[in-house]
Amino acid sequence: MPADHHHHDHTHHDHGDAHDPHAPVNEAHGVSEESALLERALRELLIEKNVFGADDLRRQIELTESRTPELGARVVARAWTDPQYKARLLAEPKAAIESLLGIDLNLTPELTVVENTAARHHVICCTLCSCYPRAVLGIPPAWYKSPEYRARVVREPRAVLGEFGTRVPDDVEIRVVDSTADMRYIVLPLRPAGTERMNEDELVTLITRDSMIGVSVVSGPSR
Amino acid sequence: MTRGVHDLGGQPAGPVDLAEHERTFFDQRVDAMMRLLAHPEQGHYTVDAMRRAIESLPRDEYFALGYYERWVRAIRQLVVEKGLLTEDELDRKLAALRAEAHRA
Amino acid sequence: MKPSFAPGDKVKVRAAEVSTHCRTPHYLRGKRGVVARVFGAFPNPEELAYHRLGIPYQPLYQIEFDFAEVWGRTERATVITADLFQHWLERDR
């Protein structure tokens, strides 16, 4: 199951296909009629009162959808292949990410990039709600927002990582990073062996969302 | 010792459900509405106010509601708090929408 | 507001109870840690949550806690960090 999960996460990087199988589906699926009515009532009234326009909503949806794990993967791949970029990324993450991706991170929360090494493995959480580097990686996965993850990752991180199929050696320090305030975190995962001859575009395809949260590591090409 | 319903670090809990949940149009619209209303420059309240409103949900509601369902209730509370809408307007609109839904 | 703490300083999280919005998780109240990073000052979320301005800005720190200090049992080579505001921290000698 963890391997399937890994593949599923991997396919979120497929873009350029007009019929996107991961596009939102099932209008109000799993949501009560009361919630659906409330959303519609709020939206229509707020538009009526010019608090915002329908176009504003549409633009905001497009903006949110434009941020995906692939953006983060490109940052990681560049950091792996360009030591100067990596140094800049660690020192001034927002500026480094803006300049690489051409996106505007002004007015978004502060970012810290935490580097996994042979001695230290970071895993990110938000026990109090769902703080996540949305401005780069997009919407967090459902499990990240779940009571189970939020409750347990700070208390039994190795067990939780195990549920993702990830085993961190006993002598590697696990650092559970609770995003409790204004800072958002992205993990710079360890570059796996066997990738030395790969170019940036090839590396991007290996780097998963989950490795940038820290519940997974990046697997090399020889799996 | 009082602990907010949202303050979950270390609480007993079961296995993490790894299933990916595709975003629905409902999710997208609630998310977008929140981003506009809590925009750092053009917004009417802060993300902190959103969190506070969500945290004040009764315990059983907090856990029974989906993530964006909690958000939509928080938005409702805050737009009334900030005087963007009145409870009256909302109640009348909801009644109208319910009537429409049951006619269909 | 000039930060009171620097990286390496030993601090203790206040064991206070509040019923209003707060970003200091319960599991860290009263726990001892070390300042890992100093992030600069930010508006106080406890004020922002009630439509107030959050002034004065409060210095924010990343505090590192030993797993055993937080949970009372050892888990090999595990550390927890959290980002906490200055007014929730006391110097721990």
C-alpha cells in the first residue's frame, strides 16, 4: 500500500493533459446539504454586496490550483544540482523560490527550507490546524490535516513514518517541526544514490510532495 | 486543564488514513472565498480570526464536519462579526435556497 | 521589540492556561527547550484573532525540545521544534 501511495503521489506531477483526471470532481461530494446551501448563500450574498466578484473567486481558484508539488520539486532539483542556488535557498528561501519559478510570494507567510542530511530527517506538521507551504506546494493532502496525523506525529513520529512506508535509521535524528506560527516549512530531501547522472528535469520526476513534507524520502531511479 | 478542541498534539488517535481526497468544487469555492475575505491587504479579517472561529466550534461539530465545512461555518460567523452580512439576511437567503432546492 | 533570547538560550514555556486563541500547543506548556532560531517579530496572533492589530509585534522563535522532556519517555534521536512567541517564554537557568 505505501508503494501505491507513492505512485499516486507521483502522478500528481502529470501536467499538460487537457483532461486532468485529478481535477475536482463530484459537486459537494461528501458535504451535507446544509453546508452546500451555506456556501452558496454566503457566496451569492457577498457577491450581491460587492464584497468580491465572481471573477475574483475564479481568479483565486486558478491561482490556488497553479501551485503544486511540481513547483517544489523544481526548487529541490535545482538545489541538488546547483550548490550556489542551494545556499541561497537556505538563506533566503522566498527570494530564491521567486527567482527560480517566477511566482510572486509577496504577502504569503514566511518560509524556511529545512535540509535533510545523513544525520537528520525533518518531518513537518501543524498540530493546531493545517499550516502548510501552500504558496509553493499548493493544497495540503487530507491526511496532513487529519486529527490522526496532527495528534500522533509529534508523539510517535517513527511509527507514523512507518505508516507511510518510511523507515528512518535509529541513528538519524528525527526532527518533528510543528508549524505553530507565521513560518511555513519545506523539506529539502536528501538526494538519493544513483541519481548522479540525472539532469534537473529527470530529477523533478522523482521528487514527491511527501518527501517535501518529510513523511517520505526520495527514491532513486533503481527501485 | 482546558484544552481547545483543535489542540491535538499528543492526543490519542488511530492510524493515519492515507487516502487522497480529490478536491471538490465546494472545497475550491470555500477555499477561494476564505482567501479573498482574509486577504492580507484587501481582506476583512485575518487567518487568525478564521482559526479562532473554527476553534470555537463545539467539539462534536469540529470532528463531525469536514475540513471545508468547518471553514464555511467560520466564514459565516466572521462575515456577521465584521458587519458584511446580517444574520437576518443569511437566514432569509438560506430559506429561499432551501425552498428552491425542494421545489426542484 | 528587540528579541530577549538568542540561539542556544535555554527557555521554558509558560504553564499558563488561556481560554482565548493561542498558538502555544498544550503539549509544550511548562516544557524546557533551547532557542534554535530567531525569526524576527510578528503581530500577536492572540490579538489578530479578535480583529485587533496585534501590536506590539512579538519576537518569534523556533524552540527545540528533547522528546523525553515533552513526553516523559525516550524515543531514540528525536527532537520536536515549535515556533513560539516571546511572551510565552521564560529564561530557564
